[in-house]
Amino acid sequence: MSAETATAEAITTAWRAESARLVGALTRMTRDVELAEDLAQDALVAALEQWPATGVPANPAAWLMTTAKRRGIDHFRRADNLRRKTEELGHAHLGEEEQVPDLDAQVDYIEDDVLRLIFLSCHPSLTPESRAALTLRLVGGLTTSEIARGFLAAESAMGQRISRAKKTLSGVGADFDLPTGPDRNERLDDVMAVIYLIFNEGYSAAAGEHWMRPDLANEGMRLARMLAALAPNEPEVLGLQALLEIQGSRIGARLDEHGAPVLLEAQDRTRWNQMLIRRALAALQQAQGLAARGKPVGKYFIQASIAAQHARAGRADDTDWRQIAMLYDVLAQTAPGPIVEVNRAVAHGRAFDPGAGLAVLEELEADQLGDSPLVPSVRGDLLERAGLHADAADAFTEAAARTRNEAERAVLQRRADENLTRVSKSG
């Protein structure tokens, strides 16, 4: 590896690790998230310009913060000088004099700054899509082009979305202080939902040519770990971390040597990431301890408990589907919804028989998931297991026509063709 490449990697690593703390601390100091991000970006540019010549500093994080603070002090001095010159020219300053923050008097690297930043990125005035983009930008440290690629959007459109989100926060006077009481709990749910959305978009891409976008899934896992470190006494947060890491542990086994998707039951479990599984199970155990002491749990904890059943099974045949079906029954009571019912149908189909799964699926209203391929694909699987191959082929064909993901379409069409082949052979 060349020195230039090593330095570039060091800069990227330092930025990804420290950008959230940097932007969070600067937002606390300036009370302006857009200015804070600009100052942080200035520090990054300075690192890109100087580190290749001077070498990577012993404490990259401190270097970035010091540089950003100096840029901030210069900014406020310029603004104050401009104000004074304007007054001297006879143009009176309207309103109260703006107080210049004493950036040198601020305490650096308070972990709560990151938590504040996550909550700010998920302000209720923003749409879920804007929350996800802003979280990746401010907390994840991703560039606009990286976020745009992750969500299959044009870079210009994504830049406008992020810019509008920051202006919205400024327009509503969003408070950087941590919310308290019911507002904090509600916002924490929003934060977890955004992290879950980011991970899922990477784990099972909704559209495009690729089955997965691992970079986005990895960023979702990193954000979940960060949130769990900042809120270690919240079993739902620990449950979210466990859920994403167990699912994320399968990424290396979800494609075969030709790049074709491999479904869960056919995956080579020796390719699952055992480090992620161990860390996830430890987080889940910690959450279980908190739950035993009376802390409330919810959908992420239950879903993590379901995922743990798969993680603990050495072979697909060892999976305790009856326990999974029971957990899905609990989840349906805790967080009811059509996707839960579809997954509950899968679990009941495995735990008992295909007819039990189809019975759960039939309870869903036809338009509850719109034109999603999920319902017909699960129906096809259950019909195939019941030996009704002609009906299964029809269901898989319908699912293939609905999906916007090319890799998923190939899988569904292949299963439709396999069932048609069985029909022709039996005829």
C-alpha cells in the first residue's frame, strides 16, 4: 500500500469514527447544525490537504476538532467585524446583538453530543426519508454521493433533500437539547426506526440490480451499536443492535459464487459472521437482564429473539420453528401490522403445516401491502410446500412481476419455472 493510499484511508477512518462527535460538539457550541457541518467539512478538507505532507497526527480526532473550532472562531470574528463595520456606515443592526459563542470555553467530545445529534436528525418535523438521509450525513459521516448511491437517487436530488432538511430544522427552531419524558421515548422510537430503515435498505434493496448494498447495511449496524453505547439501559435499543447484527451476520452467505441470491434455509451457515453473532447475542442477553428487572421491551427485542433462534441453529433443520411461531404471535400483539402477519404465516407454515401458514395469510386484506411482492412470494412458498405446484407457479410469477429489484425478480422467476417444470413432469 502506498503512503498516499494509507494516508487517505487514515483520513476516511478518522472521519467516519469522529464526524458525529465533531458535528455534535460544534452544533452544541454554535447552536446551528448547518454551520456546524460546514465547519466540520472545512476541517476534513484541511486534513486532506495537510496530512499527506505532514503525516497523520497522533490524535486525529483532536486535530479535527481544533481545526474546526479555529474555523468557527474565524467565522464569528468575521461576522462580528462585518456587523461593526455596518454600524459604522450608519446601517443600524436590527434586533438584539448576536452573542459570539466562546468556542474555546466549550468542553470537547461529550458523548451526549452524539445522542443529541441523532435525536436532532430524527426531528418529527422531517419525513422518514429525510431523517434517514440526514442521519447518514450528520451521524454516519457519509458524503452526499454515497447516500445517493445507497438509496438509488440522483446526487443532486439527495443534496437538495439534505439541504431542505437542515433548513426545516432551522425554520422550526429545533432544540439541540435532549428531549425528556414521553417526547424522548417517542423520538427514540423514530431514531430506531430510521436506523432500521437504513439497514433494511442495504440488506434487502427495494430496487435496482443488486440483492444487497452491504455498505448501507454496515452503516445501519454501526449506528445501532453507537446508539446502544449511548443508551445502554434501553432493552429496545440493545434489541435493535442484536437484530441488525444477527441479520447482518448472514450477508456473506446471501449470494452464491455467481452472485445469485441464496435464501435463508439454503445458506452455508459456516459463512455466517460469528463475531457479529456473538456480539448480538451478548446485547440480547443484556436486554433480557434489563427486561427481567422490569424495563419495557417491544418489537425490536422480540424480533431479535426470533433472529437468535436462527443464529443458534447449526443447520436449517435444527431451527425451532414452534418457538419462532410463538414469538411471532407475541409480536403480532405487540406491534401488529401486515409485514408481521406475512412473517407469522411463514413461521406457522414451518412450525405446523403449509395450510396453517396459508390460513394466516388469508386473513390479510388484499391491498394492505399494495403492490409489494411479499405476499404472493410467501403464498408461492407455502403452496409449493403443500405440493400445489401450478398455484405456486402463478404466485411466484405474480411476485416476480411486482418486484423492482432485478436480483429478487430472477429468484422469483426461477422458482416459478421450477414449479411449472414439476407440473409438466407430473402431467
